Amino acid sequence: MAPTPTNVTQLLIGWGKGDREALDRLLPIVYDELRRQAARYLRRERVGHTLQTTALIHEAYLRLIDQKNVEWQNRAQFFGIAAQLMRRILVDHARTKGRAKRGGSDIRVSLSDAEAFVINKELDVVALNEALERLELIDEQQSKIVELRFFSGLTVEETASVLNISPATVKRDWRMAKAWLYREISGEVHPDE
Amino acid sequence: MSSVNQQHWQRLKEVFEAALEQPGGKRSQFIEEVCAGNPALRKEVNSLLRSYEKAGSFMEAPAVAAAAESLLGQQDKLTVGQKLKHYEIIALIGEGGMGEVYLAKDTILGRRVALKLLPPYISNDPDRLLRFKQEARTASSLSHPNVCVIHEISESDDGRPFIAMEYIEGVTLRQRMKDSGMKLGDALDIAVQIADALRAAHEAGIVHRDIKPENVMIRRDGYVKVLDFGLAKLTERRNIGDGKTISTLMVNSSPGSVMGTAGYMSPEQARGIGVDERTDIWSLGVVLYEMVAGHAPFAGLTPTDVVIAIVEKDQPAIAQYVADVPPELERLVKKALRKDTDERYQIVKEMAIDLRSLRKDLERDSQLERSIIPSISTAIRGVTGEENGKANTGRERGIDTDELAASRRTTVASGFVRERSWRGRAAWLAVGLLLIGVAGLGVYTFIKKPQVNIAPPFQRINVTKLTTNGNALFASISPDGKYVAYVKSEGGQESLWLRQVESAGLLEIVPPKEGRYLGLTFSPEGNFIYYGYAATTDNNGGDIYKIPVLATGASAIKVDLKDGPPRLSHDGKRLAWVRHDREKQSDMLLVARPDASDEQILITRKWPERFAWDWSTTPAWTEGDQGLALPLVNSDASGFYISIYELNLADRKERIIPLASQRFEQPNLISLLPDATGVMMTAKAQGASFEQVWYLGIDGSARRVTNDLSDYRTAILTGDAKSFVTVQTQTLSNIWVAPKGESVRAAQITSGLGRYFDLTWAPDGKLIYASDASGSADLYEMAANGSHTRQLTSNVKRNYGPVVSPDNRFIAFHSNRSGIFQIWRMDRDGSNPVQLTSGNSESNWPQFSSDGKFVFYQHFESGVSGTLWKVPTETGTPVKVAEGFAVRPAASPDGRWLAFWLNDGKPNSRWRLGLMSLETGKIETFEVSPTVQVQWDSHLCWTSDSRSLAYLDHRGGIDNIWTQSIEGGPPRQLTNFTDLNIFSFNWSRDDNLAASRGVITRDVVLITDAGR
């Protein structure tokens, strides 16, 4: 049996119903598909056709999920899984490379305007991840928003749709999470909590 | 986080957000005030604000590009010749979600090895990695000729764990089963060796947990090697409570075989209870069964089906698939496949003994050379495309006995070589299936089970835009898919066009004129277009015309039929169509001669059950014209649902096939798939804001074909059902405010493109509106300059039509949060929602009485006639205030009048403006221009002085606001916009006019099924 939309969808639905092991089976499939899409993404990137950043995940979703039985919630779950995976992949890769070079992580996401980030013009993904883990303990919704927006490139509207909250809430939480995370990883002094 | 900290965080959030809303100069003062007495909070807020200002574009560019690089990073690293410790990569031999497998050279020992690299999401999970390493170490201690040897578990220099194992030259058992005929002796040989491998493992305390053909390698010399001992645990999740593990399905690493394990899982694995050696015995039983029968014992279309079969169903006897199965083999397999572990072989040694003795017996009887593949399933696959477990089993059984007996006889004579007889049987089966099909048609069956070999329709689609002007209203495609006809609206006039799909050639069939098209459809042969057209814009009436497709200069002929467009029978002798009879509240299915003579009513269905939901739904003739089928729409409190109705013309027998139980809002055009295996329609799912294209299959499936933030109207299929055309509608708008009604000074207060509907002014000077730009229709408020947007509803399905009570305490609106649209009210800030109306049909468009004590609203009875009601704001029993076909009430600010759109409900009757005195109950009416295009939700609004009513006139194709004085006289044009549509408008008490204006683009799109 190939990972047909039907059985992948079954897993997704299974997981949605609380079947934890379905997630374990789903992860490798989604990972595999994301990788395929990543290859396509980079190919296109190289020939100058910049894809929408969300295209990667959307494409994986369209390929893997049969919408026959899928509910809105399942779609949200899928994006959630993909976002988690993207985050983990990025962080893992940064860590691995960092270990190899002993010089700290070199996976850095370039910032479009440099003026703001005084410490480093690039973003340390590992540090961001650690800060995000702390944020998750304080405000899970904010950390999810960051995961979807930053690690998966979803727009405000898409993030709102996945989390089933309003775009206004996403915007608000994003603003605060951004400030909080920036403070955490830029090492600025902050009061005790 | 403790609740104290939680409170602190919440407060911090509030203050931070509020501070950001403050103008820069006032911010610090604001913080000082709000944080008075809480220096910790102040410090924290200030610190966050500083970070916020510095953060700039931090995280604004998503990390997707970097993630994509990372995703591929590991793979890029291992290239041919590259070294992983002392292993040199020779080739990638397999990859998938479970990592990559490389062929590599051990440069120290000079031997070839297989390297399995784990994907980072596993190797970076310390818990999983630890378990994996423990298992792999235990497995590496196994030394048995049938167990693939694990040489080493190690890590690359950059920290990626890998396993170096014996490289086996050969094929997987899966491949072996596919490649060549497997003889009974081969099957037993392989099973014996797997059993031996398991025995060694079990004695070492290792349970494989994932025995399946993909994990068994057959070496060229016939040696069997079992792979991946212990690796199954890798994907298992530990159940910490009792220390047992809940098993999962191993996902194989080779592409194309993912999830192959479902069928090999034991019942105890399927049920998630503890597993032991007996699980491996079960899986070996399944593998053996499959090798001999050529068929999996537990099959299903989905893993869920398979799991249910494993837990609940007994496998068919192997004799179902193969003749002359040694009874001892059947018994052996049955014993391995006992659901209850206690009834199964208890140790694999027992099973190995039985396998060996069976092998010996058969050897003595020289039966081992019997060819047992290709099996019947393979043969059938050639005939029907793919196996459909259930259906085929039924049919095989249906014609089993004689045929099987015949094959038995040949078998005996031909000395065990089965191949020919299997082919013969397959041919028989094919003939049999054909006969069933033909006989079925003869007897009259219209609706066939969808063939499983065909992918569900429109699972993957290609979309082609056929028009780009944004002014298409309806479209239809010829049955051969060559032509698309569409109605275009320009400057208030509508015209009919024909486009050749391939060449893009365009032909105007009916030139622009006043009036309104109601729908269009091609004749089944594609040579005529039927279209509905109303010369005036009143009501739903109108006439049907037909016009030849390619005869230029031909004029349309009026066809003397009312209502739905007719469908010509295959023999061209009869027409069938649907008539909606409003007076009798029923839909009828009719037939007539092609010239419309000899009309006959076949069947009448009473509303609310409806034959069709749109003017252009047509019945379909069965092959041979013995019957008619068409979609049937029903509704209940939770929405609309669709069935397929079929009628046998000979005996007038009806059959109703229910489709998906899913409920929809507003199903639009519903078209039957040509083979009646389902319908395509445009509809809104419950709670969705956008009307999308849906496919409903007679297997009960429901799938959204389109998935975006546009509306689709009508989905008309080609004859082969491989494409359909639809009209994609996109709506974008902005809000404009004109002070004291001076439209020339109107200023745009929102920017960008949003979706703003149902504007209303609150007494406090704020604007309340509905928007579905985020995908769900919610209510919002904003200041009169467009700032300070605040969302008032969320996560409660769709919400429209807000109005604010005169004392600014409540907002009344309609929402379908409880099922269908009902009137609700909530506090002005969005809190405390209270449902004011209930029942099985919709209530919409609330209006507060001038004293705020009542809410007027429109109520649809049986989904047809609109009547006006009122209900106390504090809740209570609704009272009817106006009978008849009256919609969209508007209460005058001075409390004296209730205005509405009025129609006497008869075909072709015109909409008028109704004005009821709330003091006397007397109703007077005013005529409006046909260009007003009244529909059931057309906006109607009082000017602030309560002297005039305002509505939209679409004259010249552009919306402008016109007013009608209640003292009489002709309507007056109030605004003079020269472009865009107006979606909504409202006057504030102090006479400011707000209007939502924007564009609606409607384009014809061709959607083709990319999966067929």
C-alpha cells in the first residue's frame, strides 16, 4: 500500500480522534512528502521562480490528504504537524551543523533590514527554538502562532484559520511573541517573572 | 505556570496591547496610569515595548527556505564516495520516511554493507534514539543464518546515528511474489526459514513485531534473511502506565510500500494491547496465507477497514482462491491466525515443526511443484482494473461452484500446473461480470456502484481561467467539452457567448440586451443551447429559449415550457424536465415530445423536498431511456442534504439513494454525474463562508473540490465527467464615509482589499459590520476613521446583519451558530449572546424598534415565503407582523414605519417597496425600476430623517443609491458613483453615510480532473 490520500487521511482522522500512534505513523510520511516538496521548492527557487513560502506545506497537504472525509479540524492538525516538523528539522539541522563546526549554529535566517538586530544580523535558530520552548510554557497559543508563521510561513489569515482564532488575535499575539522572543534571544536584561 | 503567573501574563498582554494602541506620545503616561502600584508590571511592559521597537523585521521572513535547505541537507551530504566513519558510500538503495539506506564499503574489512541512516526527527529525539539503540544492540547479538546481521550501531562525525548491517543481494519477498509464480514448495520453504529466524529471536527474548514481505529478503541462492529485528519499536510509543508498549504499524522505508504493515498486524497489535512472540506467529501466518493464496487474508480499502477485518472477521479459506489446497495447510494457517492468542500456536517452534512436516508430506506426494501464482486476484485485476475486496469476493463466490469443479477436473488431469486453468477461470469471471452487467442493464439498473479502479472524481484538479473580464454570470460546457457557453454582464446588459475551449475562439450568440439570464445548458448532443431569460428583472419567472450552437445569425426560439431546462432522451424522442410549482408548493418531473406536446407529469414531490435547487438542474436519462434520475434536496434543522432520485418509467418505481449525510447551506446547482454515481454541486458547508464546488458520491463520500476564498456558482460537467465549468466569484471591498450625505466628499476609510458587509452605525458613532475575509463571517466594529478595529464574534460559525439598539446596549444579528440562521442579540461589546428565535426555518435581518423593545426580522416559512415578525429584545414569543412575501425589513428611526420588499409570490410578479404603518398596520406600496434587481436580501435602509427609503439601483451596471420619499413621487438618485459595486450602506443619526464599495469579479473557469 502506498501512502494514498485515503490512508494518510485515515491516519490524520485517527490522530484527531485521539489515536496517538496514528501520529507516529503519520510523521514519517509527512516528513517524506515535505522533503519531496522541499526539493521542488529549491529547484524552482534556483531558477528564479520564488514560490509562496506556504506552498511547500500546502502542496504536501494537497498531495497527501484526500479531502473526502477530512474536516476542517483535520486540515488544521495537518498544518500543525507540518509546522512542528519544519521547526524540528530546521533546529536539528542547525544543531548538527553547529556541533560539526564547533563554532555555533550557522543556520541563520537573514533579516531583511539589518538596522534592528544589533547583536547579529542573522537569527540563531537554536536560540530561537529554546526561547520558543520557554514561551510555550507561558503562552501556548503564542508559541503555536510563531511556529506556524515563522517556521511554516503561513499568513496571518491562514494561521488564524488553522488555530481557529481570529486574525486580529493572531496579529496581537504575534506582536507580543515577537517582542518577547526578541528580548529573550537578544539577551537584553529583563525583569524576573 | 502558576495561576498567579498566568494572571500576571494576561495582565501583561492586555497592557502591552493597549499600550501599542496608544499614540507614541501618550504611551508612557498610559503605562504609568495603568501600572500604578505595580512596578513589576510596568517594568515588564516597558521592556517588551523596547524589544518590540527594536525587533523590526525579526522573524518576519519565514524560515521556509532555510527549512527546505535543511530538509535536503542530510541527503546532500551522503554522495557516492563520501565517507561515514570507515564506510564509503557506494549508492543510495532506498529511502523514505524512515531514513535512507545506502550500499557502502567497509574500508577496514573490505566487505560491502548496508547503512541505514535515521531521519533527524527520530535521531534527535533522545528517548526514541535510546530505545532504538537498545533494541538494535539486542538484535545485533542474534546470530542465525536467517537473520540479517547487524554489524554496528554508530554515529557519524556530525552526530547522525546509523546502523551498518549485512548487505543482502536479492529481492524482498514482496518483489518475489510479484515477479514470478510462487510454487507451494517455495512458499513453505520461505515460511520455514522465517519461522527459524523468529525462533532464534524469540529465544533471545526479541519479538520482531513487524513481519511482512517487505522485511524478508530472498537471496539469489534462495536463502531467506529477515530484516529489521527490533526496529519496529522505533515507531512505537511507550505507554508509561504499565510499561507495555502500544504497538504501531511499522512504516517501511522503501518508497511505495509505506504502511504495508496494516494487513500483517495481529489483533492484539491492532487493539493496542501488549504483544509477545505470538504476534510474530500471526504475522507469519498472514505472510504464508498471502504467498499461497496470492491474496491478503484481511483486506479493505482503508487501513481502518483492514484493522476491523483483523479484529473481527475470519479470513476466507485459502480454497476460496486456490483449488486443491492441502487441508493440512489450511489448518496450519488457521491455527496461526486465531484471534485469541491462547488458541494460536504458542511458540514459533511448534509452527516450524508443522511447516516442515507439511513440506515433507507434500514432497512425498510430489505436490510441491504446484504453481500457485498467478492467483485469481491477479487475473481479475487484469479484467476490472483493480481489486475491490468486497465486491469481487461476492462475485467470485457467486459463480464459484461449477467453475471451481471444472478447474478441479483439469487440475487432476494436468498434473498440478495451474496456470492455464487460472487464466481460464479469470476469463470466465470476466464473462460472468459482463453478463451480470448486461443483465443488470436489461432489468434496469441505473445507479452502479462506483468502480473502485477509477480514482474518485476531481481529487486533483487543473484549473484554467477562460475569461478574465470578471463579468461572467453563468457558464455551461457542451457534453463533448469542446464549447463553453457563458453569459456576460456589461453596462447593465447581458449577452450570451460561446467559446471554443481549445482554440479560444469567441462567438457572440445573443447580443447584449436588458433583462436577465436565469441559467443555460447544452442539449445532450451539444447542438443547441437552452437558456432561461426574463425580459424584466422581476421574480424568478422567465421563458426558456433554444438556439443552435454554431449557426451564426440564428435567432432563439422560445420553447413553450415553464421552469427547468429539458433534457432530451438518448433516442431524441422525449424531453424531461423539472417544474417548480409555487402555488402547489411542489416540484414535478415531466416528460413531453421534443415539440413540447403531449406533456405528462410523472411525479410530484411536495416541498420542502425539492427536485432541484437551481433553474438549470436537469434530469438524466438512463441508458436505453428506461428511467430518469435527478438530485433530490431535503433539509432539516441542521441544513440541506442531497439524495439521488430515480424513477423507472415502465413501472413508475422510485428509488432514493441518500448521499453523504453531511449538511450544507444553500446548495446551488446540483448536477448529476453522467453515470449517476454522484453529484457535483456548488454549496457552502455548514459554517463556511464561501460557496465551493463539492462532489458527493453514492458511496456516501463528500469532498470539496475547490478550496479557496472565492465563491463558485454552478458546476456543469462534460459528458465524460472529466471536466466541468464553473463561475468563480471574488469579492473585495473598502469602506467609504461621506459626511452629511455628501457623496462627492466620500473618503475611503479602509485600505487594501477586504470584505465588508452589512454596515451599520452604532449610536456611539462607531461602525459595526460583518466580514468574512478571514474565512469565517464575523462581526466587527471600527471607528469612523477606519481605525481601532475590534472583532465582536469569533468561532461561532457565520454572523451577519448586525444592528445596534438605540440605547447602544445590544447588537442584534443573524447567526447560524445553532444550526440554521436565527436572530441573536449580544451586548454591545460582543459578550452574552442570547438566541431570540428558533425553529426549523431561517430568520434573518433583524431591526430594532425605535424604543429598542422589539426586534423585527424576516422569517422564511418552508424555505419559500418570507414573512415579517417581531420578538421582544428581552426574549419572548415572536409575533407575526406582516404576511406574504415580504423580506428585509427596515424600521424607521422615528418608530412609525416598517419598510420591506414585497412580492405577491406569483410567477412574474414584480418586487415593490412595501411600507407599513406601525400605528395602523396599513400597507402601501411603491414601484421600483427593474434595474433595482431585488433579491431576498436586497438592502433597504431609511434616511436619517425617516422621510425616505434608500436602496441600490444597478442602472448602467453600476450601483448607486436611490431614494424614495414616503410621501410619493419618483425615486431620486442620491449618489453618483461611476464605478464599483456597493455592498452595503447606512446612515448615522447625524446623517453620515457609510458605504462598502468594491468589485465582484466573476470569471468562467474550466476545472479538469488531473487524476484520470
